[in-house]
Amino acid sequence: MAESKRIYQIDLFRFIAASAVVLYHYLYRGYKGGNMSLLRFDEIGEYFKYGYLGVDLFFIISGFVIAFSIKHRSLPKFCYSRFKRLYPMYWICLIITFVIVYFFGAPRYLVTFKQLLANFTMVQELLGQGNIDGAYWSLYIELKFYLIIAVFLIVNRFKQISLDYLVYFWLLLSSLRLFIEPSEIYDAIHHLFILDWSAYFIAGIVFCQIFLQGPALKHFIALPWCLYLSIDGALGRIHWLARTFHSEFSPYIIAATIVVFYMVMLLVSCKRLQRFNSPKFVKIGMLTYPLYLIHQHIGFIIFNQLHSYINKYVLVSAVTLLMLGIAYILSDWVEPRVMRLFKRS
């Protein structure tokens, strides 16, 4: 990235993470929890049940990318770049999803115009409205991460400080849940500093520091602690997964998967995966965001409408290809035109 200003491996891993989430939703989540899809894959679904961990990888990547992007940016430039990256594509996918759900989603999926208006903000949770698509929950987490970075940039404007201050302060807060009981004050801190997921973002920042500055002892103190907190948090969600899906989830597979994420990102940060640093990954990296936003409820609605007429493997393959095609059109044709409008305005 020092030469090309882009780490192409990140695009590849981002796409792999998105694909894991899509397969998890289509081949496991849809029929196992909440009666979301009538298309059942009992015979192979168990192989894709851990695909939800793709979101965990997203958060590590987000920490890495944001830490890299702020090194020469002011607060206004950071806010504008994040707005431009998140909102236009989100609004496009939101409107498409709303129209499909409004006309074809009943009785499983129902939406209102009030809900649509709230979802335009991306903070519908604060407004007491549900997500129009289930995938949107992680965007609220991302926004809170950006808010934390924005506060750091404000402080940094008045007093130049190292990103290490944020890393270790946030890591300290993230460790509180291991030592103190829940309380109103702790719950507020937990919510504001996204302590369920913070270890991933912190790890991403540390990986970026290694990439930019080279490895140092402080990094190999922070990273194992981030890994421990990440695994501890992921294992803490097993009870919710078991209740929701009436199935057992292996703590060993979950922990091993997170370790693999960390090892891959460490290899990237130490520049050991340069053979994969090819510009050809940019296109698939661009697919990731629209694919993530568009695939879930629309895919389930198509399944529910057509499952009686088409072989389920043909149907899930066709819908997956359709979502990839839509994501390509949105990223390669629609988004550039929308961005040009932003530049002119």
C-alpha cells in the first residue's frame, strides 16, 4: 500500500468474509432461526453455520483501513470520506430492499414508510425502529467506531498524540468486563465504546501500525490481549446461538477461526502476502459492500416465492449469482455516477 495506496489483499479477504456471511444466511441462518426462509439445507447447512464470523473479520479489516486512512486526514475530510463510502450505496440498497419487501415480503417480511425514514439515518436503533434488512445491524457498530475515531481526531487537533493512546485506553476499557459487574455506568461505557466488538477494531489498528511502522514489542503485547478478548466475546455468544438455532456450536472451531483471522492479518501487516497484492482484487473488493447490504431479505423472499418450483440447489446458486450481478452493477455502474454527483455538488 505504500506504493499503490491500496492493499489489494484486503479486498480479497473482505470479499471472502462477505461470501461467508452470504452462505451462512442462505444455507443455515434462513431456515434454522426465525423461520426466515422456506428453503432448507439440513444436509449441508452445518458446514456453513460458522459463516457469521465473517462479520468479525470485517471489523478487524475496518480497524486496519480506518487507521491507515486517517494518518494524513483532518476531521472534516475523515467524516466526508466515511459518509461518501457508507451512505450513498446504503441508501440505494435500502430503497431496493424496501420496495421488494413492501410488495413481495408479506407475510414474513413487513415494512413501513416510518421504518424506511428511520433507516435512512443508519441509526434506526436509536429511533426505536427495526432494521429493514437484518444485515444492517453491523453498520450501527461501524458508525460508533467512526465516532470514536472522530473524537480522537478532535483531541489530536489540539494536542498531537499518538494513536497508541486510543489503542491502550480502549483496550483497558474492553478489559473491564472481565473484572467488574454490570452497572448503569458500565452499561453506558459498554454501549458507547462497543465493548462487545472493540477488540477486533483495536487489533485492526495495531495491524495497521505494524504495516506502517514495522513490528514492535508493544504490538505483540496488545495483539494477544485483543485475541483473548475477541475469543472470549465470541464464546460468550455461543449461548445465544444455541438458543436461536437449537444446535451446538463448537468453541474450538470458533476460537480457531478467530486465530486464523488474526494470523492472516498479521501476515498482511508484516507484508508476507505480497504475492496476493494484485489489482485484480479491487473489483471483487468493490462488490463486498453492496453484496452484504442487498443479499439477505431479498434472497429469502425469492426463496420463499420460488422454492416449490425450482430445485433448491439450482435456486440458491441462481440467487447467489443474481446478488453478485446486482452488486457488480451497483458498484461498477451506479456508484461511480452517484459519486460524480457528489463531486459536482
